[in-house]
Amino acid sequence: MGKIEDLEVINGEGYQLTTLDKAVALARSNSVWPLPFATSCCGIEFMATMGSMYDLSRFGMERMSFTPRQSDLLIVAGTISKKLGPVLQKVYEQMAEPKWVLSVGACASSGGIFDTYSVLQGIDRIIPVDVYVPGCPPRPEQIIDGVMNIHRLVKHESMRRRYSQEYRHLLSEYKIEVTNAENDK
Amino acid sequence: MRHEKIKTTVSLADKQCMKMNSTDNLIRLSNGQVLSKETIDGDIATINFGPTHPATHGIFQNILTVDGEKILNSVQTVGYIHRAFEKLAERRPYNQITPITDRLNYCSSPINNLGWHMTVEKLLGVSVPKRVDYMRVIIMELARIADHLICDSIIGVDTGALTSFFYPFSEREKIYELYEEMCGARLTTNIGRIGGFDKDFNPVFHQKLKEFMRTFPAAFEEWNGMLERNRIFMDRTRGAGPISAERALAYGFTGPNLRAAGVDYDVRVMHPYASYEDFDFIIPVGVNGDTYDRFMVRQEEIRQSFRIIEQAYNNLPEGAFHAEVPEFFLPDKKDVYNNMEALIYHFKIIMGESEVPVGEVYHSVEGGNGELGYYLISDGGRSPYRLQFRRPCFIYYQAYPEMITGSNISDAVITLSSINVIAGELDA
Amino acid sequence: MQKMTNSELSQAIYALFGERIALSEELYDTLVIEVAPKDAYEIIEQLKQDPALSFNFLTLLGGVHYPEMEGRELCVVYHLHSWKNALRLRVKAYLPAEQPSIKSVTSLFETANWMERETYDFFGINFEGHPNLTRILNMDEMDYHPMLKQHPLEDATREDKDDRFFGR
Amino acid sequence: MDTSSNLNYLPLLMQVAVAAGFVIFTLFATHLLTPRVKSKKKEENFECGIEGQGNARFPVSIRYFMTAILFVLFDVEVIFFYPYAVNFHELKLEGLLAVVLFVGFFLIGFIYVRKKGALEWEK
């Protein structure tokens, strides 16, 4: 959870001083809008995670958005075949920055037990992935732990990261050619 | 005078749509755009009911040609999560194919597992003791309840009743706990072994099953009462995506979708397996095969499955929980250390080298969506020579364009969730 | 009415088709008949229309690849099911590997449409008269038919599982 | 003009300032805070993941527009009931007459629309 204590803050009586970076990052980490790219068995386990028993919306993930335009976190749950590769790439590229990718399940992370001619052996071949959740399918607690890792990433990300050199290098590695210059707004 | 026909710049969807059956009404414009006649003279739109879409609950694609809200034609593309199950099954030994089968219809995976075990038992010519049959019936009927719970709650979600998703899901979690007691997994269960079960029902399973049987009817009726006589739900679902009995038969429908169209075909009754003939249960049959009938047939089947579980649990016979199938059933550790055959069998099972007689067999069970069949050809080697799955979702999803042509887009959404197409089973 | 047994069924089929049935045997309580590919269509049509047999339901249609059998490498298997007599029948038609083609039964059973497309996708068997014989499960750009025995299971372009480490 | 009258407009002014201020602040804040990474594929419209075909600017069927505009019409009509409902007693009979007349015109319009079949969805 977004505890205030572990940010470098100056605590006064009834107020806190922190950098804008930290405040915005904290706000973002508690209101991530996921895009559930649920294809197969992990999708049903993701439904169980959203169900009332494990309830992902306790962590600010209430609103599932199925358009990449309004989502920050791409949750890829299930097998991605080669036929689905371009679709996933397009959905990822059309998401607004800053964006994160959570790869749920062995199939999404590495092709899982389906080492066959038609399955993409892991989605990190076509899109950069931030957190991998092992399991086939992972239990809802594991998925929530993956989401917690994403929240930790979001909370400690500086606002300059998306303009940094290595992020641009990462994008070019995945053949995403960026058209705007280094840091024009 | 109808407003003057404006030259629309709409072009058809991508090459899948070009494969519409009547290619004679395509006109190629000067700028290379290909238009169908209707597009030019009417306000025909092409909407992509595509891979990532909240309403498809899975990964398949429909290119709908739409006039306003009315659907004129739908071109389907499937195979987006084709994982080559049949090729994979030719590489794995027999007892390792069970984890593949429970990823076919992952909403009710125990039915797939036990169906596969029965197929191999039929090939081996093994007859299992009565207790195993009753245990199998209990687990398969639990899986059927779980499958129908998901399908009917998704129909509720698509007609706007999101709470109708949360109520049955808590029941489904109880069924998950029962599976966990039996095999440790929630969804992809890999339950049982060829020839029976690896362990008997432990006391926690008995206690949880009794608890489930005590609380489930009330919780189910409460959820059912929300939807069944709900005015909005009935108006939305009655008459949505109808299919007649003849067309359903021609399209190879089986299971709840066929029974909703009025044909009472059920594999458990026509070819009883796992001693289903000992239980009495009725086969609910619909009248006009629309979404409301499919919903009601599934609700009634949940009640019938519950009755079967009660009968099976109340007179669960004593006896061994597995048959004498040494080449597939792991001997106990003390046998493995003491006598030679058990050690050899132990080694063979772990290395997957157990011999299987040559032959071919077709066995089918009543899955969550219809007749789930296994056509197994074995040449005696360590893995099947050819294993073909009869996947009900793949077979009846062909009828989807015919069911939605002429209806609105919102009807198409409910029809899709009411026929309960599971992507994993569709493109195995 | 009394349900028909397998033996009565085989006699009825012999009476109906006689020599066109190459082989008929009973495997695990299901009657299996082998027919020549060119007259598979009429046999299935007659089986469907015959009032006494009435095989009105095509349960499954699929292909099998036997690379070692000369001239009969590819086999198309039809599983018919007669609900009147609760009997199953398996009709097999063997095709050579060069130009495997057989008449499509889509006009008899709508359900055969996708099953034939899948068999074409997996084995390359051409079904004449099929409305839209294209690949259904695999990518359209795939050039080979994956279920044939000579093709490997794994994807040829993967480089993560280095054969040296897996002892292959 | 005595000052007391425009004093009690102050809260209204503050209310408007806060509302407008919030809108402008969020617009500019998001513009400043979010990083911008543009790419060609991102500019294309989203067609459920596959390549888009044609463009979306085409004449949508008239029924959508008809339903929307009729809703706006009758929704605005309802707004006039609020002031009437507040001072319902002072306006006595002629007030009631005016409102009935007002609603009557709309009713005639509604009946005409029903007869013309503008609200039927299927042709």
C-alpha cells in the first residue's frame, strides 16, 4: 500500500513536504487502470482475482479499461500465440505513457508448457515487460503480489524516466520508432 | 426523396472480410479502395468485434457488417490462441497428457481430465470399482456446476447486472476449495489418475462438501431469483440469437445449447459412463433456442447436477479408490523398496515408458458445453500415435453468424456469452 | 423399438453397399468401415438418408497421417452417430500423400465446414466443393501443414532451448 | 447601489472560480506532468488490435441522431419544471395554466414523433 513513511519526506505538524515527483508517483501507484488482456486459463484466474473473494479493487484497480487509450497497466494473462503477437504489439504501443506491463502466468512469461510451433515463447520477445508472475495459472494471491510489485515500481519511478536514454534504447530494441524528439512536451 | 447517396469513403474490413462469400458485389474504386455495393448506396458500416474486446470474453474476432444497429453479416477469425494440443499430445506419455486436457475447457477441467482417463481405461480394457465411479460423478457434476455458474454470470454481466457475477463467483470459490482438497490446484486440476484416484476423499473434503451441499441451494436460488424473473433480463434475452433444432443439429450442436433448442441429447443418458445409470436426473429442454432458454437450461442443469451429487454422496460405496492398473498407478513407497515388479512399474511410470495395447478408441463424455470426445489411436508406443479432441466450442461456434444476422449488436453480445464459447477449447 | 446392435448394423451396411465397403471390423464397441475416397460422399449420404440406420449426426471429422503406408498416407476419419439406434460408426477413407483430395460433406452436415478447414490446415487434405477452404487455426502465412509427422513439434525459429544443453 | 447586495454574490463568484480553477489546473497539470512518447503506430485508430481499414468518418444512420436529439429536447423541458416546482404556491392558477400549455406543446411534438416512427429502431 502507498504508505507515506517510506518516501523521503519532511514531516511537520499536519503537513508533509515532499518532491512533486514523489507525490505524483504515489498518486499514480494507487490509481493504476489495468487493461486485462486475458486470453486463456490465466484469464479465468484473473477473474477470480477481481471477484469478491480476492478483490483486486482493494488496491485502487477497480476500473478495468479495455481500450489502450485509458489504461496504464497491460496485464497479459494467458497464452499469446504467434497470430496474436501483432495484436498485442499494437495494443501495447497505443497505450499512453507512462505504461507498465504485468505478464501473468508461465504462458505469457515464457510460453509455459506449450513449447509448440504456434505459441510465442514469452511476450518479452515483442513488448518490454516490467513484472513476471510465475504459475500456471498463478493463484490470485500471486497475481496480487505481481500487482504489488507493479505498484512499488510505479511509486519509485521518476518523472524523467520516460525521457531517459536507456528507455529510448529499450523502445528501439523492440523496434518502436519514436517520432518526437528527446524531451519535447 | 431519400437523401442523395453520398459517396462514402468506407472500405471493407481487412482481407478476412474480402473473403465474404459473394465476391461479385465488390467494386474496385479508382483509388484502389474495394467497396461492396451496399456500402456505397447505404450507410453500411463495418465494425470490428475483434480480438481485444470486453464483450468477447475470449480471443476471437468477428467483422460485423452493420446497418445502424442491425447486423447484416459476420465474418469470423479464430485461432488466436491455437496451442497445438494435438501435436503436443503425440509427444507426451499417457499420464502426462492429463495436464493438457484440463487446459481445453478450463472452466470445467475435471470433466476433461476424467474423460481422458476413461478413454485410456477403455483402451486398456480396465473396469474401475464402483467407488471410483461415484467419486468421479461427484467431481464431474461439481465441475459442471462451476462451468454453468461462470456462463450464466457472464450473461448477467453482459446484460448489465454486474452483481450477478459476484454472487456465483463466491460459490465457485467454494468448488475451487473442494478441488484443492482433492488435487491441490484450483483451476487446472489434473485430478485423478488413469484407473482411479491417487488418494481418497480426505476428511476436510467430506466436511467441505457437506458444508457446500448445505449452503449452495439457498445461495443459488437467491442469485437465480435476481435474474430469472427480472423484467430487464427477460426483455433483453428472450428472442436474442435464436436457433432452431434442425439448424442446431446440422451445425453439430450438443450439450446445453442443443437442449435449449429442444433436442434432449445427453451423452450421460444415451451412452452412460461412470455408472451414471444409477442416478435419476431429468434433462432440461428449452423451446425456441434463444439466450433465455440457454440460460434457463443451464440453471436447471445446475439443480440436476446438485441432485446427482446428493445421490452419489449419500450412497458412496466403500472399496478401493483405484483399479488394479499397475502400469499407470504409482505403487506405494514400501512396495517399491520391497518387491521387484513395483520398482519396475514405478520406474516405468515415472519415465513414461508404460506399454499400451495397439488400437483405436473413441470415448466421449458430457462436458460443460457438449459432447467432449477423445479419438485415440495408439501404436503401442509411449505416447499416442494420434489423439483428436472433439471440441464442442469449436464445432458450434460456426453457427454464430447465422444466429446473430438480423439482430442488434447488443443481442450479438449476449448470444456470444450465452453459447459459452471458451477460447482454449475453441482453438485447441 | 429395440436398439440395433453392431452386428445387425454391419449386416445392414453390407446389404446396402456390399462390395464398396473395403473392410469392416469392430474395435472397442464401435463398427469401423473403410471406403474408397471417391464414393465416401454417397455412402455417408445414404447412411444419413436411410430411414432404418439414420446416421443423422456427424460427431467428428479428422485426419490421420501414416507416413509409412504407401499410397495411403493420409486418412480422413468420419465419426457418424445414429441417435435412433444409439450407435456410432467410423468411416475411414485413405488418400495418397501427393494430391490428397476428397469430396466435402459440408452440403450434408453444416458442422463439417470448420472441421474440414481444420483438417486442411493440419494435413493439407483438399476438400473439393468446400465453400471457403482456408487455414482456420494457424496463421495464414504458414507455408507447411504442421500435423504431418515429419514436422517437429517445437517452433523452428526459437533459439532459447539450445539443443546442445537438452541432449538433442 | 448598496454594497450589501453584491456582497452576497461573493460565494457564487468563489464557487465559479473554484470550479473553473479546478478544470484549468487539471488540464495544465496533466499536460505538464505526463511524459509524451509519440510514434506512428500510436497515432492510428484502435481497431481491437488489428489493422484498421478505411476511416471512421462516414454518415452514421439517422436513427442514432434522432434518438439523441429527442432526449436532449425532453431533458431540457424537464429543467423548466424546477423553478416552477419551487414557487408552485405563489404562481397559483395562471402559473399552472402556463406550464400545462408549455407541456402540451411538447406532448403534441412527442405524439407527432411517435406517429412518424422516428423512434422505431428497426427500419
